[in-house]
Amino acid sequence: MMTAVFSDSTMGEAQRRELLCGGEAFVHPATPASRELVASTRELIADAFGGRDPETAQHGMAVEEPGCVPEEPALEYESRALSGAS
């Protein structure tokens, strides 16, 4: 099976979601909105892991409900980043 990588695609949301769920990949250039999304995500990760390395934290943390759930600012950044708005 071959995976397609779409670069800066302008296809509709429904088709993009279908392809993503099917394993395809999308690459978009960085925008002010995507940079805000990254900054917001980094803050959530830092809060959730309390200074631990996110890649190895699972080995030293108790299993519990996730402490971070997408918040309004993160959802707004994501929406703007995916829509191409700045």
C-alpha cells in the first residue's frame, strides 16, 4: 500500500478528513495561526508533564485520566491553521 502526501492542498474539509482517516498525509507551510497552535500545544505539554521529557514520561507516571483536553484557544488556533487564515 502506498501513502500519498498532499502538499498545501486546497481540497474540502470532508475529503481531507476522509483521506486523513485512510492514512494519507497533508503538509502545509507554517502560518501565524499554525505557530500559535504550536505555542499553545507546547504550553499544554509542559503543564501536563511537569518538566518531564514527553517522549519518556509514560515510564514514570501513573495511569490516570488525561489532564489536558482541547481548550477553546487551541481549537481556534487549529481551525485557523487548517483554514489558511492568519
